[in-house]
Amino acid sequence: MKVDLGRDQPWHRLVAARPWLRMDATEGLCFDGAPLARLARAHGTPAWVYSASLLRGRLATLQGALAAGGVRADIRYAVKANDHLAVLTILRAGGAGADVTSAGEFGRARAAGIAPAQMVYSGVGKRDDEIEQALAAEIGQINVESAEELPVIAAIARRLGVVAPVALRVNPDIAAGGHDKISTGRAADKFGIDYDQAAALFRHAASLDGIVAVGFSTHIGSQIFAPAPFEAAYRRVLALVDGLAQEGFSLRRLDLGGGFGIPYDDGPGFALEAYAAMVARLMAGRDLELLIEPGRWLAGPAGILLTGVTRVKRTAQGRFVVLDAGMNDLLRPALYDAHHGAVPVSSAAAAGIGASATLVGPVCESSDRFGIYALPELGAGAAIAILDTGAYGAVMSSVYNGRPLAAQILLDGGRDHVIRARQSVPDLWQGEIVPDGLG
Ligand SMILES: *Cc1c(COP(=O)(O)O)cnc(C)c1O
């Protein structure tokens, strides 16, 4: 039987743009060589599937592009994008450190073998005990987000008898980022220190016992594709560096943040080479250690959400394809209006003529909706791969509506490892205590 692989269908462009996806005539959609139909049978749905080789490859590609552009920068992977210990272990083995924002992320990064010296601690709301724990472990850098935070860090460092290596996170007042909710470098955002205050605060930091002011950091948002907004932010930070240099302060380090975009459709990716060239140009002749904090770019394309069709429902408005994954699993569509590619797993189903369908989850919220897609006829039991969910996917999951956390699978060396078992229903109330006498 000749199978039409649906080359005219919209999903084909998504597959063609991703070398790690392939539609096989008999096996259906394969991710990093693994037939997703087999994974769905073996592990059930919904399930997150990650590729170890993609994670390794993306890290190596990023390192290679920076090196080829003449940029020496250490990578501090933003753990919040995907904090699974296996993911952290793979990236650590490839030479990445970590950017952490809580005791939980700090603990995870340590558990994955990342040395605190290779970590940056970010966040507007670090608690005293989190600061103390990080300093006691000799964290590589703490990014200070406010004038108010600085004396707290200094006092804790003095009490511990250590010196805290701090970078001041500057808010450069640059509008960037793929969505209002992922822009972080505008004056009205909660992040960082006002640009006008940053030099004075640096002078103050440099005068404090218990603090060594190593430099500045900046992170202007996420899902940014062009070098221009980064360049604008970095130039503003370098102007601070130069002003302080004239006063005799020599800054050692710049933390350039993360935010490199990934295409969720079949559009072009982040301009990595142009970014590296821009950084090399701006930093030429300067003796600055550089850090970058990518999250999404490393992990996003390395994962998919494998989900099953529970029901196909027709109303006067059209066709709803109800999936067994919902906003409790993947929150990005509800939170950011994000639109992820969706591809039928079976080649026979995929070959059908695409027609408009709304993909929704099972949760009792109207916002539990992945969006409108052109999809062929799909029956209950069909499987769909939701693409590019390796970052800001499983980390944002909840058990809302009594839905256990999905399984997580790692493809590595031709094997599929369960790296997190699907939660059971009794797991849902594990840890809950019902006092006596309630009935
Ligand atoms: C979220 C975040 C990152 C990573 O952002 P991506 O868009 O995933 O690269 C890096 N640094 C800081 C401070 C962040 O808050």
C-alpha cells in the first residue's frame, strides 16, 4: 500500500523544519529515531519525551557557535526551564553550570553534580536562608536584584565569615521578549536595579564588607530572536562599566542573561552566529569574563508532549479534539497564548486531509485550550505529539483537577528510560493529613 505522507498537510512543514522528527510510512512519527506510537503503547499518555542526544547536541552547538565567533563565555543553564535531574546531569556533563532561583533549584543542581562555584543565584525574592545556604556552599555568583537585598547579603556573608561574589542585575529599560509576560527588562518590570541607580549601587557594593562586587548582569526577557535588543541592553551595561572604570573600579565579569528564542512554528531560529559576532564586537579589547544563561534554547526543542485523543466532539462551532493532556500538564498556551506545533503520530492519520480543529485538554477551564489547528480526522485513541515542550513544560505542571503528573521518558542510546514514573492517584494526596474528629 502506498502511504501518502501528507506532504501537503500543515504538520509536514513542522516536521521538515526539525531534523530530529521524521514521519515514517509504517512506524509513524519518530522523535530522535524512536517511533512515538511504540512509546505511547509502552508508557501510556500523556508523557513527556526528551532526547538526550538533542540536549547534548544543542549545548555543543551553542558552545561551538560562541567559540567560532571568538566569544569565551561560560554557560549557566537556567534550571527553571527544565529542572529534571537527568537533564541537569546531561548539561553538566557537557560543561554547563546552572542559573538557579530557589533552594529547590539549588538543591537539584547540586544533586545533579553541578558545583556551587559553577552556579549563579538569581531572583527578586531570595530568602535569608536561601542566601545563607548559597554563601555557605561558596556559590559562584549572586545576582542582586535590588538595593534592599544588598545589605542583607552583606550581613549574612559577614556572619558566615565569607565574602559574597555579587553581580548587580541591571534593568536596562529595553522592551524585548516574545510576549508581555516574558519581558523582564523594562523599567516597570519587577526585575533588576533601575539603570540610573546601578552605578551608585555598584560603588556602594564595592565599599561593603562581606561583598566583592564582580560586575553586572542583565536579562531582558525570553523568546528573543534578533541580536539587536541584546546589543542595546549590553551597550547600556557597558556604558556603566566604562564610567566606573574611569573612577578606578575594574569590573571582572558580565552576565549576559538568557532569552534566546526558538521557533515554535517553521520559522527561522535564533541568529546564533550573528549574536556571537555581536558579543565579540562589543567585548573586543575588554578583559571581561562572560556568562550566559540560556534555558529555552537548550531544552525546548529537546522535548515533546505525547498525548492521546480521548474524544472528538462536534458542535455547531466545529470540531473539538479533546486530549488527555491539558493545561495542568502544559500551561504555556493558557499562560502566554503560546501556540505549539501538533503532529499526528500515525502516518495513516497524518495522511488525511487537514481541516480546522480546536485542540483542548480535559480540565474544567475554558483556557484549557492548545489552539486551532488544521488536522486530519482523528479518532479516540489516536496520539498527537505537541512539539517543543522540553522547556517550560513539565516544570510548570500541576495536579489541578486531580490529574496526576505525567510520566517523563528520556531517549538515550536507542533506549527509552522512564525518568519519572507517572504519578498514581493515591500519590495525589500523599502528605495530606486529616486531623481526628473531622468526621
Ligand atoms: C528565565 C531566565 C533565564 C532563561 O531564559 P530563557 O528564555 O529560557 O533563555 C535566564 N536568566 C534569568 C535571570 C531568567 O530569569
